[in-house]
Amino acid sequence: MERRAFRMNGFAVLVGLVALGGVLGAVALAVGMPLAPVAAILWGIVAAVVSSGFVVVNPNEAKVVQFLGRYVGSVSDAGFLWVLPFTTKRRITLRVRNFETAKLKVNDADGNPVEIAAVVVYKVIDTATAAFSVDDYEEYVAIQSEAAVRHLATSHPYDAHEEGRTSLRDGAEVAAELTAELSDRTHLAGVEVLEARITHLAYAPEIAQAMLVRQQATQVVAARTQIVAGAVGMVQLALTRLAEEGVVELDEERKAQMVSNLLVVLCGDRATQPVVNAGSLYA
């Protein structure tokens, strides 16, 4: 778990080091010149020890401090600071980062080969875990992202042909599921996944043309169904209005003929050319 390391203002420590040098120099001059080399050596040792504790921390950055292999804390305050001497400082960025997976070729839940890729937005929230729980948290996030995308692709079909079934094209639901799964996978690395979304989704080239024909056929059937439903309603309305207003009285045979003609006009995909009958209706 991350904890705060002991730290001091670097400029204050630097001023104190310079002041110590002045005091030692003044004492050497007061006592005598033979003490000057000793004072200089003493100040040099102190300066070397103190200088090993200086560290510069940039904004949205942290330093993981170790002393002889032991974790002593993290420093995330930006500026010129001083920590324990003879410690190693490992830089960990706290910036929001993004990673885009390669285009992966996998089989969806229906067994169709698809190409899929995603972008993952994340940041480090626990520097100690990110530094010590995994070898390289960036590589860990990249590998886990690809694994999560593969699992997502195999769990859902490209297109949902059944009511209530989630498909890979349902952007919001798929993004939420991918974000939740990645959050569980990357928690061990001290990383928080802010967002994960699909950036590329397509059928594999070997079946893309066949699936395009299938999608077009599905759309044509859906459009025809809607057209027929509307045409039946219009025909029913026309017959009702004619009967209510007494425009013309039609027997069942003529009604059937009229329904047939209207359906041809309303449901045809090309313009019709009507034939005008100038004689008797029953001719």
C-alpha cells in the first residue's frame, strides 16, 4: 500500500547546508588555520550525505523512495524536495494515459471471425503497487487490455438477431462491461481504468462481403414489412371512408380487386402506370 515518505523543502535544506558550511568556516578561522582542512572535510562529508536526498518532483508525478531495497514511502508533492539520504527514487507518472490495442482477429459468440480493437484510458492511483506488484505496469495494462477485448469479443455476437441479446455494436453496454472487466484485472497493478471503448469493429475480410449481403437482405425485409403494414392501413382507411361517405358501393369482388390494385401501387418499388377505364365499372 502507498504511504507518504518523509520529506522537507529542498531549498530550506540547501540553505541549512550552506549555513553549516559558513559556521564551520567561521569556527576554523577563530580556532586557527590548522583546523580549516578538518572543517572542510567534515563539511564535504555532510554535503555529500545531504545532497543524496535532494529530489525534483514534476506535476502529476510521484517518486517511489527505497532505502537499501526497503520501501519507505512515496512523494507526490511537486517541487524541489529533500528525502532520506542514500535512497533510490523511482519515477511513476500520475498522468492520465491511453493505450490502443492492436486490431485483434477473434471469433464472436456466433463463431464469426471479426476484427476488433479498443482504446483504454487509465492512470496510476497506487504508486507502491504499480512499482512492486508487477514488473512493468504499462506492459501489464497492455496485455490485460488485449485479453479483456478478446474475452469480450467471444462473449457477444457482432449482430444480435434475437430480442434482448447484447451485441458488440451496442456501444454503451459493451464499453461499460469492458471497463468493469479491465478494472478488475488492473487493480492488482495499482491502476484505475477510467474508460474503455471499442474503436474498431468489422467482420474479417473473408466473410465481410457475405455478411454485407446478409445485412442488406435484413434491412430490405424490415423495410418491406413496414411498407406492407402501412399499405394495409391505407387500404383499410380508403375502403372505410368510401363506405362512410357513400361515394360508391362495391361488392366483395370489386373490393378485392380494389385492394389488389392499391397494394400494387403502394407496395411496388417502381412507379406504376394506371389504366383509366372510361366505360362501365363492370365492363
